[in-house]
Amino acid sequence: MATKSVQSLLEDIRLLGEGQYEIVTAVRALVRKEFPQVAEEVKYGGILFASEVQFCGVFAYKEHVSVEFGRGASICDEFGHLEGAGKGRRHLKLRSQADIKSKHLAQYLPLALEASRASA
């Protein structure tokens, strides 16, 4: 069950834009489908997901939604969709719900969890 803070953030995201709200909701549904025991926490203006270890987060911006992977640089990016050049983090920019599938988010999630567990 979503905590009140997650619900409050979702209401704020809906004010930002219905498109962003729908993408964030779809990302949450996918994460929960892949990892039924996932924990959610509102932090840094987004929703962080953890399954024993924190492995990703979803953040809404004016023009897109970003799925952030804290250990994304450790992921073997066979699809070539990860963005970012920092030491550790990588992200996927989602501009539509279709991007969730076309950018292979479902395949990145277990890789992100594995990368986070390896560095824990």
C-alpha cells in the first residue's frame, strides 16, 4: 500500500502534468509487478524503490520522467538507452508511456537491482 507521502507526491506530479503522472504511475506498476515486495520512499523529490537495497527511483520533470539508477554505470547496457556520464548514476528519460517498453525498462530493473546488490 502506498504511504501518504507517496500519494501526496503523486498528487503534486498530477498538477505538473497528466502525462507525467501517467508515466510515473505506469513505472510504479511495472516495478511492483517485477518486485512485489518492493518498498517505496519519497526522497529527493521522487519515489525511490528498494528490494533489500535501494536500486532505482522515478522523478517527474516538466518535459519528461526520469528513471534513475544509482549504480547504473555498472549495468551492461546492451540496449544503449542509458544516459549520463557521471561516476555511478545512469538514467532513462521517458517522454511517453510507450518509452517504458521501447526503452526496455522491464529489462533494466533486474540489472539495476543486481548492480546495487553487488555494491552493497
